[in-house]
Amino acid sequence: MVHYVMARRETTGFEVPHTFFHLGQEVMPVFSSAEAARRCLASQALGERWHVREFSTGEPVSLLFMLHERVAWVLPNPPLERLRAEDALSQLMRRGSYIDFLIAN
């Protein structure tokens, strides 16, 4: 299973995924297609340093473990309109639940 995130390369070489805040906690949007991730990235106008990053198989699990102190939620396949739209937020998954989902699939 392949997943995509919007990411920015830092000077340290690490790619930081795009997150937004909901109720004071960071949310990471994750996409099941590169095209959906590119459309969302274009709609967010984050700047040219941002790109779509592909993660395959266990990589999203590793990423979420590395970001355990930052990212509390994952938002799978958010709609293009607005990441914070109430209907989109109804799809929020706790980071641990999303990791369990990834491991099971």
C-alpha cells in the first residue's frame, strides 16, 4: 500500500510532512493517490519548497513513530476544499489507530 504526504525538505535533509492544528494538536493529512496529494498541495499555496512525497509499505509507520511527540492525528484523504472543514475532521484518526490500521493492512 502506497501513501502520500505533502512534505518539505529541511536543511538537515529530513523531510517534514505538512501538518495543521486542530484543537491545539497537530494533524497530518495522508493521501492514497499522488494526484489527490498534488491537488491538495496546489490548493494550499504552501510555497515552492513543498512537494508530494511517496511512502510505501512500512514507511508511514516509521514516520509517525518519529513524529510521535508532534502529530496526534492523521486525516486520510482530506477533501480539497479546506483541510479544516467539519466534514473532513469527522474522518480524523488518532495517530496510534492509524498506525494499527497500517500494520493490519
